[in-house]
Amino acid sequence: MKVLVTGFEPFGGEKINPSWEAVKALPGEISGAEVVKHRLPVTFNGVRKILPRLIVEEKPDVVVLTGQAGGRPNITVERVAINVMDSKMPDNEGVTQEDEPVFDGAPAAYFATLPIKAIVRALRNAGIPASVSNTAGTYVCNTAMFTALHTIAVAGMEARAGFVHVPFSHAQALDKPRPSMAQETIDEAIKRVVEVSIGGDLGHSSLKSIS
């Protein structure tokens, strides 16, 4: 079994991105599954070019995407990705989007196929604050989640996929009054997300979209 796990480069003036720090800390094998790690650019265009190639070339059984949601107080497991790019904040290439589809002609939305409720339970049982989120936003994180699920659907793959947002790390919150979490806790959370995501029978996973 193979799991592709991605994090993002820093953005918005930050020097680090705790999602990529957590992905970097993962071992090369978890519960017998090979772990392939990749850092994504915080760019609308880059994500839509890189992720499909990664997924098709690596042929993972599971795709776990991670990103930073500064201001959220806990680990949030995303339920749905929508076919919209919309942000006044430029990406790392200086690009902004307004009401643009991630992919023309694609469904309006895709639901995550990771076991989102089981992930949240596992994190809470480990003493890590976590919840299900019903919006991945309309910035690059949502674009990445939509791109992964759409790529899997178009390719007819049976892979599970989904997205997990992490809060600011303590180091990032030193100069701002925002919720934060220890990087070590974020690291542990992402490892447990992978453990839960690769468990179970992938053959019973089905990709559901909203037309």
C-alpha cells in the first residue's frame, strides 16, 4: 500500500508552514504502507499542474492533503471541496481569483473519501482537539482538495483522498493573538490521520460528487 501525503510551503508572510513541517516529520513507512511526501506550492496554477501528475505517477491508495488554516483552534478534517477559486489574497505567484472554477466542466463539489469521522474520533481519543469542517474555503487548499478528488475520479482510481487543516504553530503565534498548537502535537495529529486513513478496506470506498 502507498499513501501520498502533501503539505504546503509558507505563505501570507509566514516563515514556516506547520502542515509541511508535520509531513516532513512522518516516517517513510506507517503501518506497513509506503509514505510518499511532497511539498506543494501555494499557487492556484501550480497545484492544478503538480497534483494530477503526482497522483497519476505515484498511483497511491490513499491521498492525505494538509494545509494551514491560521485562526482555527484545532485540527479540522474537511468534508467537501467545491469547484470554485475565489480570493482577494494573492497566492505565492501574486495571482488572485474571483468566482473561477477549479476545472471547467467538473462537478460542483466532491466529498472527501477519507473516514473523516473516524479520524476526528482517533485524534480526540489521543487528546488532540479536532473536528469536522464543512468548508475548505476557496483559496489554494480547497483547490488542492478538489484537484485531487477530481483527478482520482477522472482516472477511475479507487484511492481515498481528503484534506486536513492545521492551526498556526506556537512559533507562528508569538507575535499575534491567534489560536495555536504545538508543532509536536500537529506532527502527531498528521501521523494519526495517516494511520486511520490507510486502515480498512479501500475496495468499499466510493467517490461521491455533487453535480
